[in-house]
Amino acid sequence: MIVRRTPPAIAAASGWPVVASALGIGRYPSWASRPPACCRADMRSWQKDALAYARDQAPREMCGLVVDHRFVACRNIHGNPRHHFEIAPADYLAAAETGTVQALVHSHVNVSANPSAEDRVHCEASALPWYIVGLPSGTWVECHPRGYTLPLLERPFIHGAIDCWACTRDALAAYFGVEVQDFRRTDGWWHPDRAEDLYRANYARAGFVQEVDPDALQPGDMIVMALASPKPCHSGLYLGDGRMIHHPPGGLSTITPYGGYWRDITVECMRHRELIDA
């Protein structure tokens, strides 16, 4: 989940998504603990309000904030609100102006309240406790920032959060020590009738400043491909020895030989400024 390092207030102001999915994980993991002092006060009051809002919003996922020990409802503007959430940026900013944001709250409908891998990644990025209520049971589960990071390989694919760009970013940081900025990715941006060209629009901001020949790659180069689209919409990272790490849509992140089909659909390859002449 990728790890988004943008603080939530900045993320909201810039329109970056705060999203989550409802994939369950183990019953007694290390993220579970007593709620912090900031959220123990008036716990029953804000939980009651949040649960009522969750039931009102079902089958959509509910989202909101704990601000000064009270629950503040927010709009879920995600395109697939039954399985994900995205707090409306204006709602986050409005809530933050009324007091201290102490926690993020959302619901899982007809699935376990346990946090998904995506929940845990975004919890880390937010630096806030997360409280998840499962419906219809009303069971509450807590998730706290504890330094969680996703493994690079065999990740599930969730576009906009745990996807090919996230894998490329995380591999570049893990293997080469290069941190690059994230960018927002809305569903369907790769369709020919959409104006977005997200990779090319974000090369410079992410630090990819030099185009290189696909036949002269060096470890750390980003490979950008047109996968099931005329647009460059899929990326991988060259590891050397003819190998590429990438995350194909609908599959698990993997290391695969770079050649054949992947070489055929390659549009361009880019080198990060920190790896030029490295």
C-alpha cells in the first residue's frame, strides 16, 4: 500500500484519495491494542453516532473522523462505495477546522471488520488510529500505525492504492533507496476517451527525467507499457539480468522475465535523476 506518506490534511486538500477495501486478515494481529487516551474519552458516545451513521449509509461504506472525542460524519465519494471509501476533501478540511482530528472511522459491510492490507497501509500513512465497524454485527476493530509495509511480492491488486505504480515506487525505494512521489489514479483513466495521460504527466514530478532505450536498460529504470490500452498505463521496474518486477492488473505482484510480450507493449523507459550515471 505502497505507503502513502502524505499527511491526511494535505492529502485531503490536494484531492488525494483516502481509500480502503474490505479484505479480511487474521483475527489477533499485532495492530490490535487498547485505544489511545485521546479516543478512550467519550468512546461510547462517538461510537454510537458512528454506528448509526454506518447503518444509515449501508450498503455503502461509511466514513468519518473523531474530532475532539466526537464523531464527524463525512461523505464517501469513492466510485465503488460498497467496497471502498474516499473521504470528501472538503469534509476533511471542514472537520479539521473545528478541532483536533484524533482518528479515522469507516465501516465494512457484510464482511469482517478486520483491516485489510490496504487499510493498514493507509493507516500508516495517516499516522492516525483507525476504527472499523463491521455490519450488520456492529463489531468494532482498531488499527494503529505500527510501521507496517506491504511485501513487494504477491500483493493483491487494488487500483489506485496497491497497483502497478505502487509496486514500481516501492521497489525503487526498497532496491535502490530512491523515494518518489505518488499521484492520484482514478478508475478508468486509461480508456481512450479519457483525457488523462497520468504517467507522462507525472514523470518529472516523480523524478523520471531521462528516456532510455529499452535495449539498454540499467537496474532501476522504469518500464512503461500500453497494457490493453493505447495509452501508457502499466509500469514495472527493471532489476537487471533481464528481470522486471511489476504488478499486473487482477493478479499478484511478481518478478518476471522482461521480453516477449512485455517488450512488445513497451512505450518508453525512464531513468530517475538519482540513478543517472549511478
